[in-house]
Amino acid sequence: MTNPAFSVPYSVLDLSPIIQGGTAADSFQHTVDLAKHAEKLGYKRYWLAEHHNIPGIGSSATTILIGHVAAHTSTIRVGSGGIMLPNHAPLIIAEQFGTLESLFPGRIDLGLGRAPGTDQLTAYALRRDRRNDGQDFPEQLAELEGYFRTETTPTKPRVRAIPGQGLQIPIWLLGSSGFSAQLAGHLGLPFAFASHFAPENTFPALHLYRNSFRPSNVLNKPYTMVAVNIIAADTDKEAIRLSTSLQQQHLHLLRNNPILLQPPVDDMDELCSEFEKAILQQKLSHSIIGGPLTIKEKLTKFLLETKADEIMINGQIYDHQARLHSYNIIGNIMNGSI
């Protein structure tokens, strides 16, 4: 009998990790390889995330990488998880995604966030304006949406996004707190929550989105997608070991010293203090790690508790073949093969 919790679509979040001993070119090849693998396994979307000045994340030029992945796949939806809108002029994003949609019609998603995806110094290098802190995100979003509309004002010519104008590109709001949750609800847009790094805000944000939702010409009822770290292997022991790469990544972010994705280790206690270990446990409290049966049990519980309409899986795993295998196990759980 099919588990009703697994009737939801399942998707991939990729940060195109650059590993210790590897290069960005290797990372991009692995991204394409994983996207093809996910497409065969029935994953619905393949989203890439914008981050800057983080040595272990290769997806900084997010739009270019989306086009690269879309060109090497044929059916899976490809998009941003997300584009950090305050880093860009809305017109540029409209033109870039208008170009992507024109090249790959019906396959492009535009997920938007309001955080910089980096540190303050790098944010200034991107934005050139210290006052641009994301508080005008609703106005930027309205401007961006306007570029996709077809109507014009004859007496008042306006700037147009070409390509972009008139194209139906799904817009999602992404969030790790309540701001974008409430805005997405008020605008009647789909909402994706970053439970993979902000687990403490997951349920409050989902509740706020659903309670503030107003039907729109996009949606007549709320639609939530929740991103979560999942690391699967043949045994719990192996999965726990693989997960130490993710833990090391967060540990160095905590220390304000981001590094390349590190190989797994046998004992994290040797690398971090008790205080750091407690913070890591909190930060990664929603992460699902284990062998097939453990993943199935924990994922069932997570889906039932969040009532998510879709699940998006982030798998920060050092070894590429182990990463492919992890997504294979998850895909087989979701499609009922396990």
C-alpha cells in the first residue's frame, strides 16, 4: 500500500558544492550529472541557489548554471532556489529569465529571496549601496512582476523586458523567517521554506503563510515547498559518516571561515567544542540522515508534520557517487519502490 505522505512531488536543491581537491569545473559536471540522474528518478524540479564568496559553493552565477542544466536535461523543471533579488536590478532578472524561458519553454522557475546570500562586505560589492538591505523587497518584486505583464500605457511609455514581457514564468517566494512567508501569502504566491538551515522557524513560517494566504490568479489555495537536508546511504552508520561533510560546512560558516566541502570524518567531536556541537545540532535539527528504512520513517514524520505540498532535498555529500546514490534511495522511497 502506498504511503500517502509520499504522494507529494519531490525536487532537488543544488548548491553545486566545490569539494576539497576539486574544482568549479568538476562541480558543474557533477551538477549536470545529478540533474540527469534526478530527471530519470522522477524528481520534479532542479533548483540552484545564489551564494557569493563561499569557497565551497559554486552556484554564484545562478542564471548561467540554470541554463547549463536545462540544456543538458529535457523534462525536469529548472530554476532558482533562489535568486537574491536585492543583489540585482529587477529588469536584469526579467531579461535573464525571459531568455531562459524562451530557450526552454515551460521548464523554468523563478524562486526569489531577499537575503544577500553572503556576508555584508560581499553584499556591498554586489549592490554598491549599503542602504539596500532588502527592506524594499516588495517594491522590487512588484517591479519585476510588471516586466512580465503584457499591458502597456500608450501615453506613458515604459521600460520593457525583451525577452520577458508576456511570458508566464512561475514566481516563488523563498524564506527562512516570517517576512517572505507573509508576503507570499498576501500575494497568493507559492512559498518555499529553508528548513535545511532555519529549522526553528519552519512551523511558524508555514503557519503564517497559510493564515495570511489570499487567492490570486496564480493560486486559489496555499502551496508550500519545504527544503530539507537528507543524506541517505545503505546503512545508518555510513549515512552518519557522510553527513559530517555537511556538519563541517556549517561549523566553518559558524566560525566565519567558509571553506571547500570537506571529506567525511569519523568523529566530529574532535573538530568542534561542546558549544559549537550544540549549535550545529540546533541548526541541523530537521536534517534526515540514515539508511533507507530510517529515511522512510523520518521523512514520513516530517511530511505529515509540515503538511508540505512538495519536498525539496539538499544533499551536501563529498563523494559524487555517494551523492547520486543518496538521491537514488530518496527517489525510490518517494516513488514507492522502497
